[in-house]
Amino acid sequence: SQTIHQWPATLVQPVGSPLSLECTVEGTSNPNLYWYRQAAGRGLQLLFYSVGIGQISSEVPQNLSASRPQDRQFILSSKKLLLSDSGFYLCAWSRDIGTDTQYFGPGTRLTVL
Amino acid sequence: AQSVTQLDSQVPVFEEAPVELRCNYSSSVSVYLFWYVQYPNQGLQLLLKYLSGSTLVKGINGFEAEFNKSQTSFHLRKPSVHISDTAEYFCAVSGTGGSYIPTFGRGTSLIVHP
């Protein structure tokens, strides 16, 4: 069976510090991978998605970046965090884009102080 | 471009009562529709989805939804809710042309009171 992991589960960082969130998927190959941010009352905002190694599509311009160094690894990064980066970050995967179910990880709660 | 509107941000209901969570979408092409549930501090999990065929879709935990193309709606229903149904519910739409990436609504918080 497939599983998706995210870490850390919670993170408190000062403004201006760097960020690295990691997501890994087990039990499948060549998944489509997604990063979402969830802010209170604002639903899910798609940040990045990837259809393959080294292929990243950005949906929203911001100070975040994403990388996919391996088939089942997706990393969300920032060089300098802003207060507005606080939120709940969710990683997800799917076999196909559009018709297939997205499977979500447990999320990372990021607080920027 | 596609969009999703969840008309209610919060729906309070008593245990064993029926509930309907409303979702309307906007899209110029054929759509695929999803409902996900999120329990506190967890990721989302699929309740049900509509891809084609019968407009009445049955999902897990006794939930069902009906696709209404003329009203561009995909409302979620359950005839009798339980305390454990208290959660955030998200409607999502993806299109057959343009963006295949699902667009999510803002969510509806279902609060079931004893």
C-alpha cells in the first residue's frame, strides 16, 4: 500500500530564517506531487506541483520554492521566511492529474514569529 | 478558469439529524468533482468523487452527493450524522480542458452537537 510522510509535524521559526519541509511517498512510482498551504478560512492554496523529477510548476509567486530531487521526494524551501508564511502545509500525491484521487500527508504546522 | 464556492463556512447540526453541505462550481468545460474531509490537524481524505455516469455518487461513512449540471452544483448529504462527522469538508473541481489541477473551495466546518 502507498503511504505519504511529511516532516516535521510542527515548526516554529523566526522571521528571516530558512525553511525546508520534506515529503516522501512510498509504495508507488512516478507520482504527481503537490504542495498546498492552508490558512484559516481560506481553503487550500496550491503552491507547486510536479509531474516528474526536476519538473516543478509554480502556481503562486512568493518567496517559496520547491524541488524534486528524487522520484518520490518533494521539498518545500524558503531562504527567508515572512510572517505571512505561517500556515498548515500539506503534501499530496496522485497517479493521474485531474481524475485521480489526491492522497494527502499529515501536514506541517508552521508558525513564523 | 474553474472555481468552487462552498456557500456555508459553518454548519451546526444535532446528532442523528440530516445534513447538506453545499458546493457550486464554475467551469466552461466538463468537470470532475470531489469531496474531501479533514479531521483536526490531519491531512485530507477522499469521501467521494464524480467522474462520469450516474449523477448520484455514494461515498464512505454514509455520505452521498448529487451532480447537477444545470445548476452547476455538487451538494454533499448524509441522512443521519454522528458526533464523529465533526470535521472540515472541502469540495474540489478539476476540468477536462485547461487546468487539470483540482481547485478547492474554502471548506465548510460541520459541527455536530449531541
